[in-house]
Amino acid sequence: MQEIDKKYSDKGVRVLAILADNEVDAAKKILEQTGGKYKNIITTESLIEGFLDQIMYVPTTLIVNSKGEMVGEIIAGARSTEEFSKLIDDALKGL
């Protein structure tokens, strides 16, 4: 995801990770190993009850526009940088 964040930052695309299990130390270790510098947030009770309780797979990816509207379908499971790039390029074309 770091590659995606870097590749599309000049187009206003941002990667935001949600730490669903709040295992902060484990998440920090993964980010250090992968060089992840994109924004990560810790969940709150309202986020868990309002949104995350609907997520069945990890990772789950959503592409959201600047208005907070979901673009395309929910993406369950990991994807390659190339696959994400195509999805983001398609979403940007629709703007």
C-alpha cells in the first residue's frame, strides 16, 4: 500500500489503514518491516459497531471519493500494486 500511497499522492489519493484489532505493537512492527508510512488509525467503539462489524475479511479495501462516497465494489483480500493501480485509475476517470 505504500507504493500506492506514493504513486498517487500527487493526484490527491491517500491510503488510510484502520487497525481493526487495535494490536498497536504488532501493527508498528509490520509497518517497520514493510516501510509503510501511510496514515493508520485505531478503531473506536462507534467505528467498530457502525462499520467494522460488517467487514468479514482482512484486508478489506474500499475506494472512497472526496465526498465520502464509495466508488466501485468492496475489495476483499489482498491485491497486487498493479491491480490496485487499475482500480484507482478507473475511479479517477469517473471524476
